[in-house]
Amino acid sequence: MTNVIVSEWLKLRSLRSNLYLLAFSTLSVLLCAGVMFMVTRGFDNQTGDDRLVFESMGAGLGTGLPVACFVMAALGALSITSEYATGHIHTSLVVVPRRQRFLFGKIPALVAVTLVTGQALVFAMHVAARAVLGDRAGQVLLDGQTLGASLSDPGVLTGLLVAGAAMPLVALVGLGLGAVIRSTAGSLVALIMILFVLPVVAQTLPSPWRSWIGSFMVENLPDQIIAGAAPGILSPLAACAVLLAYPVVALTGGAVAIAVRGRGAKPLVVGGLLTALLASVMMIPSGAAASTLPWKSCGGELECASIEVPVDWSKPSGRKVSIQVARLPATGTHRRIGTVFAIPGGPGGSGIEDLKKRGGGFSTLRQRFDVVSDAPRNTTDLGVIPFACLSTGPWITVPGSRAAYDRLAARNRASAEQCRRSDPEYFDNLDSGSVARDIEAIRVALGEDTLSFVATSYGGVVATTYARLFPDRVRALYLDGSVDHLADHATRARLRSESIEAQFARFAAWCESAALCALHGRDAGAVWRALTAAADRSPVPVKGERVTYSGFDLKVTASADVTSPGPAPDSPHWQRFARAIDQAVRGDASGFADIVEPVTKSLKVPSFRGMNVTHCTDGLAFGSYEEFRRMKRLGERISPNFAGNQLWHPLACVGWPAPVTNPAAPLPADRLPPLLGAGTWTDHAVVANIVKAVPGSSTVRYNGHGHGLYLSGNQCTISHANRYLTYLRLPPPGTACEPPTTS
């Protein structure tokens, strides 16, 4: 056999057409560079969000890889078809009468040449692509990938090595086809069909067939073997089996075709057994979870189910309540990773409604994940406790004495009892800890080992509670404008005060420059401070109503408009706020009542019992009158424009009848993955304070207004979140997203 191998090496080296082919293979490098040049031209002509929708070039192999594969396969085919074309096949078979030995003797030399050449080509293509892309390669795209990948990125070096290692396998496919077809032209046509025509045809098919069939194309197999980003649904083991099946099938066919009379049975049996083995590996599931939930269609792509959980998790065998769950299933265009659980804000919001209204924002994630959410037990309109009771509440006042504090507690308690008496057990178990335990029950029913989370606003409290209770079940946790349940009252008050003061300064600067502001030409800050101070001494009446606004009432009402000015450049909410100030200065608080009433059907902001059922059992209340006084003095010291505003939620929980069942506690940082947080001007500092509890975590700061960036469709933030959720890659410290420019 050694003599056969040496002889085949001499043939391969001496055939001039082989040298031409190897020289032609450099075209793959030029193709990669050319494609990258066209990409950079298009990329540079776009701005902002338009750049985020570009398709990642990955390691840069692109169109060059099929060309390189074709050259290697052609080399394999020529190694045998050239003998048929010249008639040397007869001489070769006289020298080596055992025909399978003759065929398989060509393999070592062919593999050695194509392995070295293939690796060189792959790395040359990567270097050329990176050189052309330059700094653009680092742009994070909407699907979480970057425009180009570097060798330092996880899996890239391995992927290049696998792609290079695929070259000899493709060459063996060419060898097998050449043995079957026995014609150089026919073999090349067959290779063109396999490597170029079939992938193009696959791309014309509708989804998910496009991805299913495309997964088996040679060019998509290396990335799937390393669980990379290439489109495809095969597991790494299955992708490896497919890649090996190509040469096994081709060589089996070649061995049978070259055999004399009935002597092809043995290679046919061996090849058939190997093919069957590889086929069985391909059938190994790619990781779809075994859900026990009875999913049913509930509109569009959404599927719904329900799960029974204990009302009181300390009594798991006690009374049960049904939690509604919804799923946007993975689209099947990529290998499935798992489930992203979207935790809604509020508290009191429904994640199912979020999926119905904003599910399109998860379309990129659905290439690799099911997206699941629920209507948590504290959703205000579930009906267990009357919605009419939960959707309103008393007006909160700032107590000026211990006696007033006690009266506020009694009033809050009486108000809460109106709802509690309808179902005391359920009312007392609407804390975020119970919601987190419900999610764990859903995870078990989904059949997932871990969950990835997108937690918005107060959903961050549920998420961090889940992370504290079930740290080993957290694969990734993205916190978006989240509320901090880890910090003490003083830290929360400081962060809240600093953010709203900074936002009010932006409002004042806008008023100074914008003629649309009703306070234009005046010192808006001075006018506001004088108004609130005077209103605390003598509340401002609402014209035609028996309602007055204290300075505290004005601040509580104004905070929403100050935080969210509305679309630039008109900033309609800031305009409304400025008009309300101007009107109140003239003795009428109707402008503030007009802000509140359309949303709450109340002339002043009510303390919603539907939110307090969770806030208060999560431990938001002041521990004592003395703590309240300390927080009040802190606010007066650090927040000249909105002192007292940070007291509103804790004061609403004073006297609450249900016990605190989910008190703040530290996260088990050593058992959690690094977290990703994102926030706007008004909530980034809070999110940053949460994620710093876990070493290695990171944040994205959006330099603009708003709240809930993922659900509101902010493309830059979504791209970083998708990158983290999909590839567990965090952005570097200091990463920021800018608002889109307005013309």
C-alpha cells in the first residue's frame, strides 16, 4: 500500500493542471476582498439604525469559501478523471489490480495537499476581509453579531480551522464523484451543482425550508460544528456527521463504480453502514425542550397555555391558581438555544399583552429562542381581586408629624382592606418572590435547564428575585430600565433624585432655547421652585373642582412629563408641563389635573392599590417614622426641584396590612453569570447600581429620553442585548447608544 501512496503522490505533483488549479484557488481570497469592499461601500453610505440591519460577514469567508471548496473538489476529481481522459487508467490498474486499493491510495496525498492549501486559503481570506473592513468590523448589528469577526472572538479561530479541515473532505467528494462519472467535465458540472446551484436554490425556498435545507450545504457546516452564527438548525454533532457523510457517500459510490463485476459488494456494505451511522447521528435532536404545557394558538403566531401554581408557595399542596402563559416559538431559521423569558413591568402589567403588541421586536431573537412570557399573578385585570379596586387608590400626602404619619398609615390600611377582604390569601401573596417562583414552575414545565431573561422596569425586581432564589437556572439576565430591589432606601432616593434633577435641568435648558415653552424668557427653575414652595404653604386649587395641589402633588404629577418629554423636537409633554406651571402660577392647577385625569380618571395621582400589593410586600415601605424623616431630609438636601417626590411610593405602603414576604437581599454573585443592563438618562444609574452586584457585568447607556428600550424598539440597545442573550458577549465598559438624528 505504501508504494501505491507514493505513486499517487508523484502523479498528483506532476500533473500540470493541478498546479493551475491551486493557483486558481487564490481567486477565493480576491473574491472575499471584493465582497468586503462592496459591503464597506454600502455600509458607509448608511447611518444610525440603517447600519444595524446589515448582515454579518462573520470571519469573512463569504463567497470565497465555496470557490475554495470547488477548487479542492476539482483537484480530487481530476486526480482520477485525468487518468480516464489520458487512458493511463489501464496501466494504473495493471500495476494495482485491486481497484479499491488503487482508489483509496489516492486519499493520503490528496488530503495532505488540500489540508495545507485549504488552511492557508481560509486564513488568507480572513485576513483580506478584515483588512478591507477595518474598524467597521466591530459594529454590533441587530442580530447581536458584529459586521466582521476577529480571531480573538470566541469560536472564530476554531471555525477557521474547521473550515480549512473541511477542504480535504470536499476533495474526497470530488474523488468519489470522479470515480463514478469518469469524466472531468461531468465531474465539474456535478460539483458546480452541489457547491453553487443547490445553495442558491435553497435560498429561494420559503422559511423554514430554506434554513432546513441550507443547513446541509457544505458552506454552512463549519460554523454549525462549532455552534457558530451561521444559519442552520443542526447540532454540532449532527453538522459534523453531515460533513463526514459527504465523502463517505461519494467514496462508497466511487468504490462500487470502479469495482470489477460483483466485487463492489464489500465497499457498498461498508459505506452503507458508515452512512447509516452518520445518518443516525444527524437525527439526534438539536436541543428542543420537552415542554409539558398544552400549547394552543391564540392569535397570529402566539401560542397560549396555562399552569397551576400554589397561591401560597409556603403551602405547595394548598390552593392553586392558574397562570396564563404565552409563547412566540422559535422560527427554526437557526439552531435553537433555549427560551427567553420576558418579564413585564408595572407591577401589574401583562407580559402576554407585551407579546401581542410588541412581539415583532423579538423577531431576531426568535431565530434561536422561544420567547415566553406570562400574565403574572399580580396583573391587575386577572379578576381574582376586582379590577375596580386595584385600579385606583387614595391620594398620598406628606405627613408633617408622627400623628399625621399614623393617620396616613390608618388610611392606607383601610384602603387596602377594601381589596384584601375579597381574597385575603391571594392578596397577601402578590409579591415578586411569588411571581419568581411561578416563573420557576413555568421553566420546569417548559423542560428548560436554564432561562434567559429580558426584564423591563419593575420586572427587574422579579428578575433579581428569581436570580437570588434560583441562580443556577439563569443563563443570561438583561435588565432594561429596571427598578432596584437590592439597594436601601437612601441609595434609591439618591439615585432617583439625581436622575430627575438632571432631567429637570434639561427641561429648563430647553425652555430657555425653545419659543414653544410657555416659560420661555423666564428662569424656569426659579419659577418652578417658587411655585412648589408656595403651594406647600397654600395649595393651588383646580378651577371648578374641590381639589387643591400642594407642592408635593405638583412634583408627583410633573415627574412623568419631566422624565418623558415626548418626540423631539417639539417635546409635547414638556410643552404641557410648562403650560401647567404657567397656569398654576396664576392660581389654577387645572393644567396638572389635565395631565392626570385622562389616564387615571382622578384629578390627582392616586396611589394604585394594584401596584402597592406588590410594592409593599416587596418591602418598599419605610421601616419607621424616623426613617421617613431621614429620607425626607435627604431629599431636601440633594433635590432642590423635586424634594419629596422619592417619598411617594414608600409612603403608599405605610400601614399596609399584608406582611413583607419578599424583602431585599443580596444576590449570590458567585453563582450567577455576568448581567447586562441598559437605561436612559433617567434610569441608567439605577440599572448600573444593580448589575455591579455581579462582577464582570456591563451596561449600555442610552443618551436620550425614554424607558424600556427593548420593548420601545431602540435598535442600538436591542443589538447589544441580542448579542448578549445569544452569544453571552457583553459590551465593553462605557458603551453608549445615541438617539437617532432628526432632520
